[in-house]
Amino acid sequence: MTQEDGKQISLTRIQKLIGQRMLTSKHTQPCFYITAKASVDKIVETRRPLSKQLGVRISLNDFIIRAMALAIHQNPMMKGIFKDDYIEVAEDVNIGLAVAAPKGLVVPVVKNAAQKQLAEIAKETTLLIEKAKNNKLTLDDLTGACTTLTALGMFGIDSFQAIPSPAQCSIISMGKIVEQAVVTDGKIETKKMIEFCLAVDSRIISPDYAAKFLMDIVNFISCPDRIV
């Protein structure tokens, strides 16, 4: 028995808001899902030396956000928002990062991510995560995202599907790093791989466009020199 057994637990304001938004998304956004795996060996090798070189702690999430931002810049319809009889394409590449805060899940936003270098993104995510954990996020910190990165790899999850916010046309979910045997040029190699799942609003994005976007992300991640 636990303290919660047999009790009615009131929802917090954040839980109610998340529930309402996710229900709206499920009812209004006809999503499809595609997955791809990316090698993160080079990121794992370079992350710590690069952090020392740049003077800021760079996380795996920072690399992924940078890759997402550049891929959105190359595929601008990924900034699209469905508006009844037209699609509005946002001006800026703003990327949300799902963070577990004391009062529930929050999604602070890295603004103008495509215009920021990796070190700038790392500094901003560090600040946003600290604010989230101290319940100090402002409304501006939480608005304007065109897509979101959510990760459960730290809990041992291989892959999962996420639900986009009603104000966004997509969301990318990321699992844990898994060592896998991969055939490269006829040779079997062991590589560190992560599986990504892209959920996309089919009213805005076609499957082929979504596939190109996801593969652009994979290619950036596999060759981190292009995003540093």
C-alpha cells in the first residue's frame, strides 16, 4: 500500500492545462509518425572536449536542438501552423524542450535557434532548465515554439511516440543511446545509436517532406562538425 492508494488526488493547474491541450491535439490534429536512427558516436566523442573548449557544458539535447534548428531552416514548412483555410509559416525557428519540473512537465522555448551557435543554445537551455526547476519560467519562456524535443532516454526508454501541441505541427521524441551492430561498407561495426520518432500534422506536412526533414536531422547528428 502507498499513501495514494484509495485516495482522490486533485489535478494541478499544469496537469489540467496539459490534459486539455493534449486532448485538443488528439481531436484536431491527424498525425502520422515516422522513425529513424542516428549514430551519436561522434557527438559522444566530442561533447566533453568541446565543452571545455567553449567554456560551457554542452548536453546531447543541445546538439539535437541545433540539428533540429538547421533542419527546419532547410525545410521551412516545419514552422507551419494550420489556420482553417490556410497555413501560417512562422518567421523564427523557436524550439521547445520538454522539462520535468516540480509542478509537472513544462516546455520552455529556445528562441531563434537557427541563428544561434551550439554554445549559445547550451547556455540558454541551461538557464531555462534552471528556471523550470525553480518554477521561475515566464510566459515568454513558454510561448512561440514551432516544434518540441522530448526525451525519455534517461529512464531507459528505447523509443516512444509523443503528442504535438495544438500550436505546433510536429514533435520529436528521443530514446536512449543503444549500442548496435551496424553494417557499413560491408563491415560490421558497433555504433551508439538513438531512435527518433517524428509526429507530424498531416494537414500541413506530407510524408515525403517529413521524411526529408527527419533525415536532415539524422545527417546533422551523424556529422556534428556541421553543427558546431
